[in-house]
Amino acid sequence: MSALQVLTVGHSNRSDLHLIEMLRRHDVTAVVDVRSAPYSEWSPQFNRPTIAATLKEHEIAYSYLGGELGVRSDDPSCYEGGRVVYARLARTEPFQRGLRRVAKAAQRYRLALMCAEQDPIDCHRSILLAPALQQAGIAALHIRHPDGALETQGALEQRLLDRHQLEQPDLFLSDDERIAAALAKQEQRIAYVRPKTPSAQQESA
């Protein structure tokens, strides 16, 4: 495993103190918020200003990179049929800039990338960010709910293979190709879809 590691965590609808507890368990010293929309209607304790202040109270640094590493890109070239395409998003300069900032910060801090979804398998932090980090030589580990145990990206990918019935060796696909296929299927399931504008709705009617 790479010597350089980045953790990921989803705040879900649990308390902010539960999040702090999980972060402390793994010696996290800084949180990078990768939510495109850094607020929660149902869990306002995780709205950007509130969680930033809470983390500061517990001596955990906070930085927002949802504009660079979130999935709701403003770049129309990142979409196909209104759905964001992770491979296109990963090639954009803002995304690459955000990735470089994470890589640099990971040399000084014990980082956790924070999004909303409880299970990392249902979040872009495992389907988009973790593979991109791996390509940059950084291992991704996911903090799981409710016990805060760590899951490697490899273990998560095995769960993906099971979920998409690709767990058995394939005569025509390598192991890497099976994992790529599982990641692609999960991307189709969870990728952000832009709401249609009134004009677009009229055109498609």
C-alpha cells in the first residue's frame, strides 16, 4: 500500500460529535469538504459554516474543495445527456488542481475527504476520487458507519463486484477490467444528473 494515504468519510444524518469521534479515532487532523452543495436541509449541523466552526473547536482544520472535486460541474463538456461523466470531469483543470492540492496537503496532514453519503460505495469519493488518488500514488481508505472501521478501496471494489454480479472470474475480462466495469455500472447508478431547465423540458416534450 502507498505510504501516502487519504481517508474519506460521509457525515450522513448522524451528529457532528459522532463525526468528530470517528475522525479522532483515525487521528485525522484536517477535513476537505468535497460536497458540491455544502449544506444539508435535514442535518444543518453539517452546513459549511457550522461544521467548519465545529471542526475548528476540536482542532481539526477545514478546507472546501467542492468546486474542484465535487460532481456538479459547471463545465457543459463534462455531461452527456445531462449526466456528469466522471472520466471527463477527472480530466478538467479544476479537478486536477484540486487533486494536486489534496496530494500536497496529505504530506502535512492526516486528511479525510468529507461528503454526505454514509456508505462510500454510494458516493463519488470511492467511484471517482479514490481511483484518481490511486493514479496519483495515494491510497484511499474509507471510514465506515456506524463503527468507524476502515475499508480499503480494494475491499470496497470487491463489494462492487458482488453488487454488480461480476465477482466470478471472467473468461474474457481481466480482474482490472471487471473492476472498471463495476465502477462504470456504479457511476451510472449514482452520478449527478442536472435538472432540466424549462426550455429543455419543452424541447424534449
